[in-house]
Amino acid sequence: MAHLSVCLEIAALAAAEKKRYSLAIIYEEICRKEWSQKASRGMQLYIDLYFVASMFSGRAFAPAFAGDRGFDVNLASQQRDKDLLERARIAFEKQAIDAASKIASTVVAPRLCVALCCA
């Protein structure tokens, strides 16, 4: 619920800046990817260490920790991450430029054809 509130806040902020709400959607996607990476980073190392420990002790161990130390997705979801928001703004601007160039290419091409055909 906290992450939803943060995303809604970003959507309202985007509207105030004359941007579309899709900034909030991009922010949400970037957050989830980043959190997934932080949560899984180092997991293979810990699994390998516990596998080796279980081979020598004869017992099976479950990894006690996997991921970045100090990272808690519950805490991260409760606040707006300025770095991730900046990355979302950059991605948003890139999307806007790509969309504008796509529109321009579909509009300019027929005009150019008419200009060349009529000349």
C-alpha cells in the first residue's frame, strides 16, 4: 500500500509539472527491477557457501541471508527514491522524444512526397 501511495504522489507531481502520469508507471517499473536486483544480489554466493558447508557437515543449511545487507523492500517502498525517480524522468523524456520523432516521421514523409511529386 505504501508503494501505491508513493506512485500516486509521483503521478500528481508529474501532472503539476505538465507531464503525463506514465512517469509514475515508469518509476514503478524501475523500482521493482532495482529492488529485485538488490534482493537477489549475492544469492548465488550464499547458496554456494551453504552447499559446501552442508557437504562437510552432513547437514542441510538454509541460507540465512541473501541480497544486499541493510536492504528491506518494505522500508524502500515507503519512501520516494530520488535516484530512481531521476532515472524514471530520463526514461520518460526518452519515451517522449521517441514518440515525437515517430509522429514527425509519419507526418513529414507524406508532405515530402507531395512536395517532390508536385515539383
